[in-house]
Amino acid sequence: MAKIKSIEYFRVLPRWLFVKVCDEQGHYGWGEATLEGHTLAVEGCLDSLTQRFVGYEADDIEHLWQTAYRLGFYRGGPVLMSALAGVDIALWDLKARRLQVPIYQLLGGKVRQKVKVYAWIGGDRPRDVKEAALERHAQGFRAIKMNATEDVDWLDSPRAMATSVERLKTVKELSMDAGLDFHGRLHKPMAKQLAKALEPHQPLFIEEPLLSEHSEGIRQLSQLTTIPIALGERLYSRWDVKRFLHDTSVDILQPDISHCGGISELRRIASMAEAYDVAVAPHCPLGPIALAACMQFALATPNFVIQEMSLGIHYNVEAGEHDINNYVKDKSVWNVKDGYVDGLREIGLGIEVDEKEVREVAQTAAPWSPKGFTGPDGSIREW
């Protein structure tokens, strides 16, 4: 047992926030607290957690989690839970490294040998999906995800949805599965129509068909379609998730390990979901540390189904040359073969972070700004 000596964070390209925790015996662990578009807010929260947790026992992961969540009076939300996630993941990594085992061994051991994965194509305004899907197939992927639509008005012309169906048909003709991310862009009048139009073409799932605050609308939509409904990136704890389990409106939960309080809370959410026959497919268009943490979770979780990878995602490409192959010493850990990544076998998170590169990039990396859509009348649309 050793006390926490330091907690550092590093803002790096393209839009990620890494956390390093060290103990008094020289052990260390890495975490990721990325909250896209809200980096400065999470950094402020990490400053607060650092003041509180230096001097705590690094092994007492659950005690630290409960302290951060319950002793602040105001609980939950994306900023606190993302900051907490960064520290939580780092503490799991530190403990597993000290014990010389992969994190999945601390979670009960493996239930699978490899992890099914998918990648993004198409960008914010999806296009050129055939070429992109063929490229993903050549990389080893057998499933992709793409945005279902561009920006859509509250009530829009049905023509706005016609290209969505055609893009799905194009990818399916290449013998690849495709999830469609509505991204909360559609409101109920359009979401109902699009789900019905897509149903004959069997997408793998539809993601965030409505914003998660519209739980009653999602429940209604779930009764109108046979397509599996996925959501969860904007749910930050088991308390946020439970209403969707209770009303049986979700088929695949997608909590983000860097938004929902880390490995500790993601495990609890998955256990709740299993009791309702709901699968878990963690959201992760983020960095290599978050992805490695998801992989450790996936290897030890029975109701895990598929993992999002940000390799070559449009956000990374737009920022330049930084991708998940950056900041790790062994880039082969992300190799994809026939739709799977081999289970990470090394100690801790299963990756070695290139700290030199992290520190160099962090010297000049600016916060990533949120994107947005504006309609032709000047009104804000969901992004």
C-alpha cells in the first residue's frame, strides 16, 4: 500500500486529456478524462480532485470513487464524471502494474480471447461511404458506423432521409455491418420516419435516435421499430441509465468509459444491464488510453458485444497526424483481423504510454472546440 503522490493531466492532440497518477513508491498509472469540447472545465475539476486526493491510499479505488462522487454534495454530470474517470482508470492501471497483471485479472479474469470492433466512416456530413467502407474492410474491420444524416430540421422534407437509406444499402452490399448514429440530430417527427425507412435494410443498430433527455420519446420509438436501439454516451452513471432499463427502451447501452466515472462505474452499469438482457458496446471515439481501458473491460464482461475504435475517425484526420497509434510505444496492439483485436495481454491497461511524446505535444495543444450546425434560417440545429 502506498499513498498518492501526484496527479497530472496532459491536454494532447487531437482532442484528448490524459491523466497520470503516481504513488509514493514510484508506481504509476495512466487514465483518460477526455470530454470533447469541454477540456478546460474538466481540467478545473481535476485540479480540485488533485487537492483532495494527494495523500490518499492509491489502492483504495472504490473509496476514492465514492469520496469524489458523494462528498461533493452536487453529483454526476459530464464534467465531474469525466474527471473522476481519468483518475479511476489511472488507479486501476497503477494497481494492476504494481501487481504485475492485466486489469482484466482484477475484474475476475477473461470471458473472451479477443474483442470485436468497428470503425467510423463518412464524417459529420456523410459521403463517399463505399470507398471508405472498402478501406475499412482492407484494414480488417467487418463493421462500421456512420452518421445517419447531416443536420435536419425539427420537421424537414422526407427527401432529407433518402440518402440515409442509400448509404446503408451501399455498405451492406459490401458484406459489412453498419450502425447508424442519429447523434441526437433528429427530433421525433423525423426519427420515426427514418427508423421505418431503414428497418428493411437491417442496420446493426441506430444510435441516439433521440437525445437521451427524451426518455419517453425513445420508449415510444422502441415500440415502433425492430432495429436495436443504442444510446448511452450522454448518460454518466448507473442512476442516469436505470430509467432506460426500467422502461425496456434500450437494447445496447453505450456508456463512455471517459465520461461515466471510469472502469469502476462502467462495470456496475454493465452488471445492471445484464439483468435486463441488455448488451453493452462502450462509446469510444477517443484516445488510446480510453480504448485500452474499454478493452480490459470487454475481456472481462459477459454482455459486452462490440467496441468502437477511433482509428482514422474524421476528428483525428481534421486535426492532423495524431491518432490512436500516437502516444503508445507498441502500435501493433490495435491491429484488426477479421473484425477483432486480440485481447491486450500486458500488465495494467495492456499498453505502454509514450510519455515523452505526451509531454511534448501537451506543451502547445489547444482545447478542442465543439462543433455545431446552423439551419438556413440562422437557427441552431442539433449536431
